[in-house]
Amino acid sequence: MACHQAHGSENRKLLVDLYPEDDYLPVKTEEFGLCFLCHDTDILEAEETQWGTNFRNGTQNLHWLHINGNKGRNCRMCHNLHGSEQKFLMEERVGFGNWEMNMNFIPEEQGGSCMPGCHGRLSYSRQ
């Protein structure tokens, strides 16, 4: 009920606020209203942060890095919004055109790493 209105909504899929349908798009905070019912806008807006997200390398906001520009990635490119057995709702596999790639996400105490098909293994640490 936090994300969907059971008896109708002006937004698609009965969502309580805006959430874009496209996988790749110029990311604008106002188009992700649904996300900011729970998350801080710094997750999208701050290139550097110490508190806006735990997905950072030192203070470099790695969410910002992945979504910045005209071909930003929708949240669901990496996260399963309805639940996942992995930490942080990470997807195990994501679609990339007609290809399904493994995320190979490995959480660690102060960060983690991933190795999807779009790049080799990259690690990050908040310290």
C-alpha cells in the first residue's frame, strides 16, 4: 500500500507517485517521486555525499555516477523493487536488450563489488 493505491491512481500501475517506465532516460528527481517517499533526493542529486547513500566509494556517490546524463539508468536496472533475497534489493540478473546478465553483486561490511556484463568487477568502499 505504500507504493500502490488499491482503488485507483492518476499514475500508471496504480502508483501513489511518479515513477518512469523507461530503462534509460535523463534522470530528473521530480520524475521519481515514488522513490523519494522513502529515500533522500541526494541519492540522485549529489555527486559527492557522506550520508545520502551507502553506495559510494569514499564520498563519491555511485548512484549518481550510474544515473547521471541523458542515458541514466532506472533504479530497477539493478534493484528488484518488489523484493530480493540479496541485500539492498539487488537483482541477481538484469535484462540488457535480448541478453540477461548476472549482476555478481558481493556485499561487504564497508562496501561491496559487482561484475555485470556492462563492466568488469568493480569494488567500492565507504571508508
